[in-house]
Amino acid sequence: MSAQNARSVTQNSPEEQIDCLSSFTNTMQPQRYLITGGSQGIGAAMVERARNAGHHVVFTGRNADRIQRLAAATGAHGIAADVANGDDNARTVATCVERMGGIDVLVNNAGYAYRAEIGALDLAAMRAMFDVNVFGLVDITNRVVPMMKEQGSADIINIASTSGMKGGAGGTSYGASKWAVRGISQSWQSELRPHGIRVVCICPSEVQTEFGGRTGRNNPNKLYADDIAATIFAALEMPRRVLWPELAVFANNPWKED
Ligand SMILES: NC(=O)c1ccc[n+]([C@@H]2O[C@H](COP(=O)([O-])OP(=O)(O)OC[C@H]3O[C@@H](n4cnc5c(N)ncnc54)[C@H](OP(=O)(O)O)[C@@H]3O)[C@@H](O)[C@H]2O)c1
């Protein structure tokens, strides 16, 4: 670490302070976002935040009505595309290139949970979920990274889960897919840091969305989709020299009684 980096901004000369602070503003410039699974929940909160900050956004989903409503409300471009389908991913990336000229921020968010205990697992259901949560995430990123390497600067946000940090009953399938996303993220960090590409893995705890139906997660003291979007923006808005490799996000006091 250089002596300059080791000192705080206030210890630097006025010129150094301006230099240092200006690196915080890099994401204030309009960036080009691709957000998978952006039609509702955490992805939709990201679409809204990115649009409110003036960024260009393409997002995917499967439900045409939801896609259309969010696109109309935010001005983002929505595409019906299944991340488990290679042709759909090719079309999604081509649309980003056509409309925005590239991708600065890829948010790999599309995912769902199939849960069952060992002894009663449906392997076909587990494989179908891996096609979305793991192979879909890898396939679309595989198509985007060559472009990002050419740019020499970009960000990839992978949405894993706290279910991928600690095993639990019924977690063979979903938990394993999110452990995989964490391992994949670490591998990409090793490969992509030398290219100026940051890979940030986000592990949310329970968030109040439609994920898995409206269950006990939908409690006002648990996390909101926008809490995750805000966390992602905090990581993105750090100076480009700063990488937060993995962030777990929990509700502080979900047991509170109102
Ligand atoms: N909610 C939680 O408690 C929680 C906790 C930890 C991690 N996560 C993770 O966070 C991510 C988002 O979850 P969420 O809570 O926002 O869930 P959600 O409300 O169910 O939203 C999921 C989004 O992903 C899209 N999607 C699902 N499968 C897709 C596919 N094959 N191709 C393209 N889009 C697809 C859905 O699109 P359509 O609705 O249009 O089909 C929807 O926009 C997931 O990866 C999930 O595993 C969630």
C-alpha cells in the first residue's frame, strides 16, 4: 500500500483530497445496467434505484405484465427472457449492446428456491433450479465478460443468500445452489480483478418479497427489497479501487413485536 493510500483523505494535500473524493463519484456518471429477474422483488428495487440515479437499465423476467408495468413506471427496458435458456441470454446481451452499447454493471439476481429434505428430493426439480440459479448465472456472465474485459472496468453483482452460508433442513437444493454462487464469485474475483472488474457477492437473509410465496418472511421487521438494493449501491459507489467481495445482510431485530 502506498503511503498516500495509507493516509485518510483529511491527511492528504488539498489536491490529493480532490483526487480521492472524485473517485467516489465514478458511479454518478450514467452506467449501463443489466439486471436479471428485475420484474419484481429485489431485482425490481434495483431497477428503480438505478433509474432514479439516472442510469440506463435493461432488465429481464418472465411475466410479461409485470415487465411491462415496471418498464412503463421506470423507463427501463424490460425483456421477457428465461435465464436458464441460452438463446434468451444471447438475445438479452444483444439487446444491451444494441440499446446501450455495452454493460457496465451486471446484476445476476434471477433465482428461486426448491426445497425438500433428503429422502424426498425430486432430482429433476433440483436440476431445473440449478439451471436458473447456477448455470443461468454462469451462462449470461460468460457472454458478458469478454466485453467487460475489453472495457477494462465493470461490476458483477451475484445474489447468493445466507442459505448459502449455513446449511439447514430442506436446504440440499437451494442452499447448495447459493453455496455454488459464492464459490463461483470467489473464482471470478481471482480471474477478473486484474481486468478492473469487481465481483461482489450479496447474501441476503429473509427479504419481504414474493419469493417462495408470501410466508413468514413477510413481517415488517424483516428486510425490504430496497434494503438489498441500497446495499448493492453502497458497494458500487465505493471508489473503484475498493472491492467488497461478499456481504451478508440481516434484519437487525426481526423478533421485535410491534
Ligand atoms: N426473498 C428472500 O428472502 C431472499 C433471500 C436471499 C436471497 N434471495 C435471492 O434474491 C434473488 C431475488 O429474489 P426475490 O426475493 O426478489 O424473489 P421474487 O420476488 O420471487 O423475484 C424473483 C425475480 O426473478 C425472476 N426470475 C425467476 N426465475 C427466472 C428465470 N428463470 N429467468 C428470468 N427471471 C427469472 C422473476 O421473474 P418473473 O416473476 O417475471 O418470473 C422475478 O423478477 C433470488 O436469487 C433469490 O434466491 C432472496
